[in-house]
Amino acid sequence: MINILELIEQEQANGYSAANASAKICQDLVLRALASGPLNRNVTIKGGVVMRSKTGNVRRATQDLDIDFIRYSLSEDSIERFIQNLNCLPGIIFTQNGNIEELKQQEYHGKRVHVLISDSIGNEISSKIDLGVHKRFEIEQEEYCFDIALDDEGASLLVNSNEQMFSEKLRSLLKFGAVSTRYKDIFDIYYLISRLNIDKLAICFDSYIFNDLGMRETDMESIVKRVKMTFKNKLYRRNLSSTNKKWLDEDISQILDNIVSFLASLKFA
């Protein structure tokens, strides 16, 4: 029998704050339900949940759960069915809580649904899930097993690859430059550098940057130039140095220099 409160307390003992422990249990329950349910091949997991799991770093914890549908509609009826299909775990009930919201954040357009999760004892926690649509079919999704709090079995699902996450984060940095506030992305990019397949990365760069008419950068030289300009901005560096999103202990200058050096070493386009 799943006891939500006990699971949250267990994650707090592992070093998570109360809020992050509650969020992680929400995420773990949704991930297990997705892996066990009929839509396990119609979703890909992205964002901070993937980074937190891959790094195994409590400081990379996130309270967000980002999912893209694969060949599945983003209509309200489809989202309601999506929530109903989560109800496949013994003793756990998922219910939609409130209205589905439209999301328009910088480049992201999707929908947000709030979910109430309850166990058979009467414990309840709430979660929000941000939903989008996977459109970049030229980029292969990676099979990944999440280590979750429920048991040792884990939850096997499709996720964005390291190369896709790196490219998406770099694309955002290129578009917004020194006014970008996605500081956590810089530490993610740095972490991912040593965990990339260059051939797969080339495909992602084509998709996210070189073949996108909305991007100004057409080759690696222009990418490096833009990144260097951003990293030299004093206000940006100051904000990056003082952010509470820093989840790695390396020196900021070393992180930025390594990112530039890696990009300069690539021979794409």
C-alpha cells in the first residue's frame, strides 16, 4: 500500500526540502502511472525532472513536470482522458483539479493541468503538469528508466536526449542573450558537455538552430560569437553568480569558459 506521507518524509531524509520532497513524490507517482498505463509511448518527459534524475543531485530538484505528447491531441478532452488513464496504480487516485490553463511563456506554447493525488489512507498532494506537443520527429527520443521512490522497479519512459536538452537550452540562450533569466540552463549545459554524442548533437543543432528561420545563427562561428557576447555582459555574469539556481560548485568563470571552448571545437554547418 502506497503511503504518500511516508514517501515524502523519506525524500526529506534524503536531503530534499519539504516542498521539493512533495513535488518529487508527485512526479514519481505520475511517472510510474505513465509507465504502467496505456499512453506510455505517447509521451516524452523533458526538462528538470530528467536533469534531476540523470544528475542524481538533490540541488537540481524541480517542482515542475514537463511532458510532451507524441501523436496525441492537446485538446481538453484528450487531456482529461490523459488524467483518467493515470488511474492504474493500486490505492492511488488522480483527479483533475480546476480548469486547464493555456501556457504562453517566451517560446513555449502548451497547456497546464493541476492534478490532485490521493492515497487510500486519505493523504493528498497536488501537482501541476505542463503539457506540450512533440514535433521534432527527426530527433530520436531516448528510452530511460527513472529511479523513483516507490520501489526498485523504476519507471521506463521516453525522454528528451542529452543532445536535445543541450540544443534547446542553447537555442534559448542564443535568442535571449544577456536578458535571459534561465540561469539554471547554464549549469545544465556545462554538465551535459561531457555526456553528448556529437553525431546526435549535429542533428539537434540542425533542428533547433541552423534550419530554424527564426534563428540568426547559421554556423558555429556566429553561435560562438553570440555566446561570448552574452557571457561578457557584466550584469548577466553578476546575476548568474548570485542566482539560487546554481546547482554545481565549479567556478562561474570556469563554467563559462568551458562552454565557449566546447562550442568553438564543434565543426557543424
